[in-house]
Amino acid sequence: MRTNVTLDNMGALIECRSEDPFRILGPHQVEHRGEPAIAVRAYLPDSEQAWVFHPGHNNSMPMRRIHPSGLFEAICPEDEIMKSGQYQLRTSDQSGQMNSVRDPYAFPSYFSDYDLYLLGEGAHWKSYDKLGAQLRTVNGVSGVNFAVWAPNAKSVAVVGQFNKWDGRVHPMRRLGSSGIWELFIPDLTAGVQYKYRVNQHDRTVDKCDPYAFAAEVPPRTANIVSDLSTYTWDDAEYMARRAEQNQLERPISVYEVHLGSWKWNSESKSGWYNYRDLAHQLVEYCLEQNFTHIELMPISEHPFTGSWGYQAVGYFAATSRYGTPEDFMYFVDYCHKHGLGVIIDWVPAHFPKDDHGLRQFDGTALYEHDDPRKGEHPDWGTLIFNYGRNEVKNFLISNALFWFDKFHIDGLRVDAVASMLYLDYSRKHDEWVPNQYGGRENIEAISFLREFNEQAHLQYPGILTIAEESTAWGGVSHPTSTGGLGFSLKWNMGWMNDTLRYMRKDPIHRKFHHGELTFSLIYAFTENFCLPLSHDEVVHGKGSLLDQMPGDLWQRFANLRLLYSYMWSHPGKKLLFMGGEIAQWNEWNANGELQWDLLEWESHKGVQQLISDLNAMYRHESSLHQVDFKGDGFEWIDCDNWEASVVAYVRKGKDPSDFTITICNFTPVVYNGYRIGVPQAGSYREIFNSDNARYAGSNVINIDELESAPVQWNGRDNSIMLDIPPLACVVVKPC
């Protein structure tokens, strides 16, 4: 018998070819001397001798070495133990040390033909239940099934603590032409560290598992086998209620958080709190502040802490900086039990070039484009996913669904959507490749985003998908059936830029820029908008929001209270980055914590109270949240008083008789007896005033009821008179 064996450059078995019937590792049915038998072949590179051992029968069959590299084989009688793969391999090394292991190649594949078909088509939406490291029990034997997509690799091996990181011990089997490599390793349990050793023809690289559920705390990079089925959820009532609600008609006020710098843990060496500790502290705080949702900056595993999570390597792994996957499940569960939704930032726009990550995974541009004009972001030094490749699209969409499925997440805020939509995003004219029609639109990315939104909303009713899209691309939050991208909400970057630019101006000059304040209402109902004052507005030298406000100390605080009040009464859902609610002076520093000591000052405590009261009013008054995306929910009373820098408008609920009136004064002048037209005759009362002493304001408030008079004003038959405080917002409603 002649046997040819090929080894890779690390000494691991790639393939074996022979003239006999059993050509691969593991057991195979053969005929031996006219009788059915089981032929076993095993690659045991460090063994001097080997036997096939029947547990419980106290008998063994010697194996013969058929190649000096350590390839052994034996012909065994056919019995139930052999057919079920429950035999063991007993080995002896050069020192005579005996060892017994189960044969990893004795177990059937975890993949059906249908699995492989769906993966090839890019439609296996629960691929995370197949690929990666899956805890399984096969024929009564427990272990871990490893599977990875690397179609162009010469060989792939599983390495870890269990085999002393030796790539020769556990070479994986390739499943036909699927490009998937698989191996079931018996007797492994949760907590085991591992990687994939990928032979890329010209070099061998240890790669992280793209589907891993956990990893070591960076800068260490090994993955950790994890069981996501052990946590007992206690949010069934919340989840059932969520699925039945129309989220777009509900109040959505989001507190954006970077978990590592919200508060420092002085008792921890890293300074970070665990997810469980954060759950209790954040939930209590957000309930006090009356937010409806917490949005977490990316929690997918990322190698560089300074990227804030926006350059992920472990897309299916909650970062171990703050604990285990079960700890993060507890965080979400605790939020849900207290009525708070959880949104996480999701980054399908790009990934980093770290060698242990997705880049050149099998030695080729597998997840990215080979052409840097399509496959690299010049601004960020990152790589762009190949959205047109079925397996890559499957990886990303199933990843999005994974967070909804396994972690009960309520929404995904999709980062950098604009960079996905345009082939020429941040590129010079000769640095990009047009699409097949000669245009600049990334047709493959558009198709991917639509399919992502369709599947997310179809499979998980009541969730939110939110686009950070900074251009005038039409239909971002429109249904895919009408040509839109299908997002639930779109960040209103235009409102943010115009409003902050206006607020930064000295009040004496604001009358010359009145249009920057009112322009947003021209397009306010073209999309389902969320008004964001996010982390991007308080970094990279911009200063904190308070620091961006003009005037003396009192005016800065008054301007900030006015900005927030205008935002909360403007059409659109709300988002505020942490620290804004306490009027932090410093620009956000991801390596520190918020300036909580500022709350000893009345002015900072007042802004915090203002946010709490704005959220309470926003949640209580249906006119402020029920009809956010149609012109029916908004009506100008006065948008033309540029001379006084005053605007007044009506917000209406689904019932037109349910309304509130907002008046904003963007000057430091008090307007006593200011008249505005009202929708109907009757009595009105002030329900909110940002100048209230409660917020450290000057307390120019309207205590008495405001009776309307039949005096035509602002084109209306009835009007009221009230005092308008300086740099302040007043909200009134019918008694």
C-alpha cells in the first residue's frame, strides 16, 4: 500500500491520498477479509504508538504507523461502539506517557445540505447557530463543534489550551466546495480558549473566530467558548408588549452612553464596572432622568479601546471589558424589567486591519474588496465589507439578527450609513470605481441595507433600526416596498448642524440667522427623524455643549436650557449624549469619567433637573410624541419674528384637540405681555418654563391662568398674552 501525505508549513496534515478505500481521517466502513469492518485513520504527530480502545470492554486494537509524520490506521470489527464514534484513541509518546482521547473525526457533520445551500445563497439568518464554536452533544458525547468559512485556505486547524496551541493536532475537515471547515472536538466545555490557525499558502496566521461569542480582554485576542443558552430571561412581558406597540407613535428619548467612561470604578484595576453593576446604576439614573431608552456605543469586541468600539473584530461577542455574555444579558434584562429599551451601535460600514481579524482571512480579500478603491476607507484606515458577496451579506445580516435574538436588544443604530451608500464617499475623482451604470451609488450596499431592514422588522416586530445618515439621500426611513431603505428612524444631522451653529452665535446677531432656526421645518416630515446631540458633537476640539454656548456664565446655562427645551418640543425623537444632562464643562474624555462633582453647583443640578422634567413632559404629553413624522402634528404660530428672535408653534396629537404651544425666546430680553395667536378660545396654563428657579433660572414664569381674548393675532381669531423669559422656552396648553 502506498500513501501520500501532504503537510502544511507548520507540520499540520492537509490531505492524505492513497490507493485504499479510506482516504480521510476518522472511521469508515470497509470490507476486510470478506467481512464488514471499520477502518480508523488518525493523525497523531507526537505519538510513538497508538491503539483504538473500546471503553468498558477493556480491549484495544493496535494501530500501525503508515507515514513517519504520525499518520496511524487500524481495521476494527464493526460494532455499535465503533459505528457511534464512541471509541477512544490511546496513545503513547516518546517518554511512555499514556493518554486517551476521543477521535474528533468520528462524529457526523453539524451541517445539513440545506445549511450549506442557505449559506451559499446568503440567506441563513441563524448562521450563528452553526458557524463558530457550538456546544453540542453527539451520540451521548458532549463537546464543541468548530466551523469557519475560509474557502481559499490551504488548511485550517483549531488551536487552544486543550492542544497546547499546536496546529498539528486538530486539523479541520473541509465540507465539499462550501468553503467551510469543521471539526467536532469531544469533551471540551465552555470557557475554553481557542483560535483558528489558517494556512494562507504563503504564511500561517492565527485568526479570531468571526462568529465567536466571547474573547479575552484586549490586548489579548483568544476567543472563548461560550454557552448563550444558560441565562434565564425574565422579560417575557416586556418583549410581548414591545412586539405589539407602534414605536414611532411612542416617546423615544435616548440616553447615549459609553460604558467605560460613564463612571469610574475605583475598586477595579481597569477602572471599568461590570455589566451587572452598570445595569443597576444606569437604570436607576435613567429612571430618575425619565429617559425611555439607553443607547450604548459599540459593545462588539474591539482590539483598540481608543476606537470607542467603532472598529470591531468580534461582531458576535459582547466586549469582555465589562464582563461575560451572561453579564450583558443581565444588563439588558434588568433594563427591560424596569421599562427601559436598549439600543446598541452597530458598525457594518467598515472593520479594522488587525491581523487576527477579518482582513485577508484566508489569504485573500474574503470579507473586503480586493480593489482598495472599493475596499478601503481612506479617512479611517479601515476596510469596507464586500456587500455583494452572499456569505458576507449573510454574516452581517445574521449578526444584526443575533443581537435581537440572543440578547433581546430593542434597536440597532447603524453607524456611518452615508459611507456605505456612496462609492465616492470622501474620495477624490480618481479614487473610486463607478457602479455598473456609471453612477456613484453603491448598489450592493443599498441592497444589503434593505434586506437587513426587511429581515429585522419581519422577524422581530417592535424593534428599531436607526440610520446615522448625514446626506440628503431620500427615503432612508421609508419602506423598502416604496423604494426606501427601510430604517425606522434617521438621525437629523441637518437639524443638529443648523441649530448648534445658530446657538453658538451671540444673541445680538441671531436675528440675521433666523432661517437656520426655522429651516428644519421645511423638511422635518420627509423622514422619520431623531434629533441627535451625540458624542460626535463633544469631541475632537469642539468642546462640551455648555462650552459652545455664548455669553457670560448665566447666559451659557440659559442658552443650554433653551437648546434642550427647543429640541424636546421640536418634531422628532430625542437623543442626548451622557454628560450633556449635567452641563459638563469638559469635552468628553473616553479615558476618564463624567464630571459628577459639578452637581454640587446649583446651575448644573438645575440642567439635570430640566432634562428630567423635559422627559417627563415629553412622555406625558402625547402631542409631543404621537405625530412626529407628519405635518398634521405641527403648526407654526409665528416663524417670522426674526427681529425679536422668537418662534412659536403648536404640537398636536392624533386627536387635533390635544395640543401644546411652545414659545422660544433666543435673546436675553424679557418680553412682558407678549401676544400670540392660539388655536381656540379658552384658558391656558404654563406647564413648562426653562427659566424656572427649579432649573437655576431667573424665574420669570406665568403663574396665573392665561385667558384668551377675541383679538386677532398671528392670523388667528383668538390670542393670549404672557411673559416670555430671557433665553428661555415656555410651553402652555389648554386648561
